[in-house]
Amino acid sequence: MAAPLSSSSMVRRVTSPCIGICTMDRESGFCLGCKRTIAEIGRWAMLDDPERQAIIDQLPGRKL
């Protein structure tokens, strides 16, 4: 019988919005490809799913 998954062993489901166009827009501070800030990109691997989803939810409203 399989052991239940603990929260530390769960796979993250909110994936990076990176599309490989990794250039920062000087005026807005957002990446031209994914519209995240350099701080959001840098800490992405350390964020949990709710934190990642909160960023994803903001992206459509970000203007370059």
C-alpha cells in the first residue's frame, strides 16, 4: 500500500510562465517574455503554489 503524500513531497503544479524570451524591459521592470519582475523570477523556485498562482493571476494586467 502506498504511503500518503506529505506536503513536502507534493509536486508543484503551478509551472513557470517563462517562454524563453528572457529580456527585462527597462521602463516597466517586467520580463518581455513572461511579464514577471526580476525578483519574482529569482525566487520562483522557492515559492509555494498559492504564491506562484498569485503572480500568474497578475500577469494579464501587466503592461510593457
